[in-house]
Amino acid sequence: MEITKKTECIIEPNLDFEPHHNDVVIVETSEPKAKRFEPCDVKYTDYTPCQDQDRAMKFPRENMNYSERHCPPEEEKLHCLIPAPKGYSTQFPWPKGRDYVHYANVPHKSLTVEKAVQHWVEFQDNVFKFPGGGTMFPQGADAYIDELASVIPIANGSIRTALDTGCGVASWGAYLLNRNVLAMSFAPRDNHEARVQFALERGVPAVTGVLGTIRLPYPARAFDMAQCSRCLIPWTSNDGMYLMEVDRVLRPGGYWILSGPSINWKTYYKTWKRTKEDLQVEQRRIEELAEQLCWEKKYEKGDIAIWRKKVNAISCRRKSANICESEDADDV
């Protein structure tokens, strides 16, 4: 094919193809530069911010105030990285991680002795094994959840979030994950200082905390169900303040499970070292408080009782809990 006409190209003589980056004014960022923190001394391996035991004992024991977070003044705060325990290993992948934790990661054996009969945790070959037992579910967490599921619609997907108050080693939350329920667990820092760390090493969300004088750090209506399995929270104290706080974080139609004192007191009053009269009065008071909150009792058999918060409780005359809202985000 013959080209009959040539395209005329006009070349501009002043084109400049050099980069012009040098003409850009570089503005210094106002963001502070990243700081480098050195490791803390190895004695701080088990350190929990704002949970210093010596400081805690200076606060009142009333309403668990001493077990709440109490942060030191700025000049006493640590500005270093908490060191991992010696020999720390990567966690076992799920689902094995639910049942096994490296001993080096949480080098505390006290629970294997104190809770041996209840099968919370066992020690074998430098590994902790979690059989799924608990104080109030000696047959295992799965069997316990199966009983709950006979009343609470866990299988249909309407129960997605749960709150475990006083969580032990968080086996309830660990086994709920298999049923597509995400549980948040909390427990105080006490002589069993490894409890929350066990939960975290198993991959279960958990925090160190208590029901005390400050509201739980969760918004209203955040959970579909909540449970106390021998959590030893004094539910009848302070005009039911702690039950009111559970009511706040429980969604309409949500469920509250109580297993432990004072449920089935006729069987356990000697084990709990309490009188029949005392436990009977306590259970009656819990029933009264639940009724005042417009909770409907759905189940009581053996060691377990279950209440349901009404879906529409506008007509319910609730009294607000006398719990403080924290003004300091660090002090919750």
C-alpha cells in the first residue's frame, strides 16, 4: 500500500523533559517522630499496667475498688517495653491453640494444683492442656453450652456476642467460638494472676477487670447474652447495682445465665460453707431484682438458671445503677 501523504511533525524547541522535583518545597510534618523504647527489666515480665498490687492495697476494698485499674502519676509510669517470658514461643494455631498453651508463655502452675479436680487446666510435657472443664461444668464446656442451647437460640445465629464475668481460664468463651459466638471475658488480677493471660494465649478476647465502682468499658446493648459461672460477684449488694450494669450492656431480648451461688443451694450449701437461710434469702433477692429489671425467668434446673431481658421494656420502671462513668480513659 502506497503512502500518499507524510504527516508533518512540529517540534517545539523549548520542551524540557528533566524532572522538576527540586522545585517542590518539602514541608516538615507536624507529627512527632516515633520514639524508640528500650525493654523493661525482666522483673516486669508479669507487669500489668495500672494493676500494681502495692498500689492497689491503698484503695478501699469496698465494692472491689482496690481491684480496679489505678494508674500511677505520670512521673511513675513505665516508658519501656514489657519483656516476654524467657523461652516464649509462638502460640499454637487454632484449633489446637484452644486446648494447648506453651508453659514458657505463661509460667504459672498454681491453677493446675488448685483447680485439678475441676479440670480447668493440666500440665504435661512443658505444655498446658485445657480439657474444657470449669467449676460449674465438670462435664466440660461443650456439655454445659448444649444445656444452655436447649433454652437460648445459640444455633440460629441470633446470639453473636457474649460476656463472661469472672471467666476462670475462659473455656466457656473458647468453646463458644465453635458456635460462631464471640465472647469477651474478664477477671480480676488476684492470686491466680495467669487467668487472663491463659485466655489471651488461647486466642480468647479477655481483659483484667471487675464489676466495681466504674462502668464496664462497653456500650449499652452490646451483648446478646452474659453469664456468671461461680463468678462470686455479690449480685444483691448495693440494691442490685451489678445486675443493673449487666442489664445496661445486655440487648433487649438478651439472656443472663447464673450457675453457682445461690442456684441449687440445697445441694451445695455445705460446700459453699454457708447457711441454708442465707442462700435462700440471696436467691429470693436475685429473683426480685430480676423482676424489677423486667427479666423473665426461662429456666432453672440443677446448677443453672436463665433469665431473658424483655424485648420491649419501655413500661418497665428501671432505676439507674449508681456506677461512675470514668472521666479518665486510662482509668477504667
